[in-house]
Amino acid sequence: MAQYQFSVEAAPSFLPDQSDPEAGLYGFAYTITVRNTGEVAAQLVSRHWIIQDGRGHTEEVKGLGVVGQQPLLQPGEAFQYTSGCRLRTASGTMHGSYFCVAEDGARFEAPIPLFVLDANHDAGERPRVLH
């Protein structure tokens, strides 16, 4: 039986120029790398994000593709994109999943591991990724 699998890595960063802490707005960017670690070519069809701020307020985001694309990845290929979000607190978390369809018609979910958004994070440190 063929293996269907995408690995997902996130690299978040705080955007001070897109933030207004006095107004309770904190901007973050995150660069996502999706790699086909399976044995069959597959397409990323849709996304499901769960975003939580430091007060526990949760927002779910669902939609087709990522940054307007639905990349088809051959085994070993990767796709990278950068997107962003705003929080009402200086820290929060994001996680979720991608819905994918392999070229043989098999459907599978690719989990997006939880990662931390932190305005107080020192840019020289490695971002925290929770497993």
C-alpha cells in the first residue's frame, strides 16, 4: 500500500511595523514549508487553521489552497509560502491541517504542528515549535 504523507514546518516571526501594542494589535508572519514525504504525488487542496491568542480567544480559518495556490507535489518536492495573522495579545499559537488528494485519488490530512507566535521573542533565538 502506498504511503501518503506531507511534513509541515513553520517559522513564525513578529512584525513590529504591522503592530500597535497600545491598540492591542500584534502582527505576525509565518513561513510554511510543506514537503511530500510520501511515495505518491499529491495536491494540497485546502487548509484548516486554529489560531488562539494569549487570552484563549480561538479563531478557525478554512479555505481552498494556500496563498491562492493548490500545489501539486511530487515525492520529495517542497512548497514554501509566507502568510500572516494578527492577534489581540502579544502571544498565541497556531496549528491545523491541510486536506490533500494523491494523484491516485487517495485523500489524506497533513497535520500542521502547533507553533508559538510571540512578540517578545528575541529574533536571534530559534522559534518555539511545540510537538
